[in-house]
Amino acid sequence: MFSRLVRTVTLALATGACVAACGSRASLDDIDAVYNPDGGYLPDGALIPNLCGNGACDNAETCSTCSVDCGLCAGCGDGKCGSTENCSSCPQDCGKCSTCGDGFCKDGETCLTCSPDCGACQSCGDGVCDAAKSENCFTCPKDCGQCAGCGDGLCKVPETCASCQHDCGVCSFCGNNKCEQFETCSNCPSDCGACQTKSCFAAFTCTLGCIDLKTNPPSVSLSCAANCVAQGCADTQFFLDQAVNCLAFKGIAQCGGNVACIQKVCDSEIAACLGSTCAK
């Protein structure tokens, strides 16, 4: 009875470590089972060891079954999908698996095998391209720089939104219950919630927040500004257009990032926007 309790507690701790590392779920119904974090199988049918994700490459783990602990296998990254490699063990050579890219980190996916869904590994972003942690231009472009070919405007295998944002775009997936980059209440209400109608002045100040006045010249996020304008009530859209047009083509052009100057140049347009009302 005591040994069975010890085994249960050990399994619970091991599974909990994997859930914490992989962002997935596991069942503790059968204490004799060896669990994949999300119940998924690798292409060769081998289950991921139940300690996968604890940061240590344990005896039962290999680069094929738990790359997040053991690192990528030798040869991965040479540009050839070898006989022992597959989309799960080496997406850099073989391309990502068909389920990778749906916005959900599941079925054994990890930061190394499917960063579009699982995000970059914890060490990525520290400014050091660490080969010992399987960092390279594909797994961590933030530290290691872009891979050859990235930046040509074509999202080609094995490039992904995580390895080459310039060509493949950002890793945002509408419908995965997370309001991610470039998702808004206007274009993805299922993740970001329904929009709340804004007054003219509220929509205008929202638009102003989409401008980085610290850069020279100031830079504008058009998608952010479009979302702010879209939330303005119909009765004040005319006044909002006036104020935003003045801001974009007169205020910034003449004043750069000087807010006081922008307010002076666009004083009448902002005043008209402020005085307009939304019908109840």
C-alpha cells in the first residue's frame, strides 16, 4: 500500500513538471501508465517519457522522444530530413507537423518542435545563441539571427511564423482563446471579446496611442489605428476622420512627436471631435 502511494505521488510530481513545462494536460487515472503530456504519440508510436519537460535528460529520454530536455538530435539542422528524423523530432529539416500551427500547444508539441504553438523556449531571448540549448537561427532567431532565405518575402518550408516573422507573419491564431498580437475586438472577437463603442474623443485618443512618438519620424501602427477608428460610434465618424486626418497629415508632418504642437495644429478638428456626441 505504501509503495503504491509513493508511486502515485512520484507520478503526480513528474506529470505536474511536464504540464508546467509543456502547457498541457495529463490524467492520473492509471498510475502504471507512462504519459505523454497531452495523450499524443510521436509518429513512430513511442510515448513521450513521463518526466519530459523537467529540464533534465533522464535515462528513459532521448533527443527523439524529448528534445525539450535532451536537445535536438545530431544532424538536425543540416537541411536534410534523414531517415531517423521527422516533423516531430526535427521540424527544421522536415518541416512542421500538420497539427503544428493551430494555436494550441498539445499532442507532445514543445517549444523546440512547435514554437508557433508553444512559444520560444525559456532561454531564447537572453541575447546569447547557445548551441548547447539547441538554439540556432530556426529555434531562436531572436538570439541567433535569421536563417538564410528569411527575408525574401516568401514563407517557404521549413520557415514558420516563429522562425521567420518577416516572411510568415506573426504567430497569432484567432480562435484559440488568447488575444494575441494584431488580434482585436474588431477582427477576432472570439478571443478578444466584443468591442465597446467609443466616443469620438475616446477613439481619437485611442488612435494617438497607436503612434510611437519617440521614434524619428514617429511610426504608426495602421492596424491599431484602424481598430480604434472602427470602434467610434457612427454619429461621430465624420469628426473622427477630420481629427485623425489632421493628426496624420498635418500634425505629425509639422510637429513630429511634439504633442503640444500637434494639439495646436489640429485644435479646431480636435475641438469638433470633442464636442460631438453619440446617439443613445
